[in-house]
Amino acid sequence: MGSQVDALNVAGRVRRATTGLYLVGQWMLPLAVWGVSATGIAAIGMSTLLWGLCLVASMLLMAHQAWTVDRRERTGPGTATAAAD
């Protein structure tokens, strides 16, 4: 995910939203599952839906960026042409 944020030139609010939602979901989802198994408090388990939605929203933002970006705007890995040896 991180390499694609750079490769698609995602910047500004979209970049902050994408990376923020991804990081929150990536860490809080397993912590919520572990919290339920460690404490037995079922209310913690209900938050897994929220953390999963953070991950999905982040991926949807990146899918939208990949779908709408102009090919000339792309930089980073995979965009260079092969040199003729």
C-alpha cells in the first residue's frame, strides 16, 4: 500500500486520509481481536467492524486514485521504460 501511494502521486488530504485510515485499521483490528480473547469483553469485539471499515475505506480511496490518475502523472516503481542494451 505504501509504495502505491508514492507511485500514484497521492498528495494532500487524500494521502493523509488513506495512510491514516490504513494505519488505524491495520493496528486496531488485531488489537481488538486480541483484547476480546484476553479480557472476554464482547463490547471490544464490536469495534472490529469500525476498524475493518477503516481498512476498506483506505483501499477504496486508493482504488479511486488508481482508476482516475492520468498515466502521465504516475511516477515511481514500474513506470520507467526498459533500456535497450
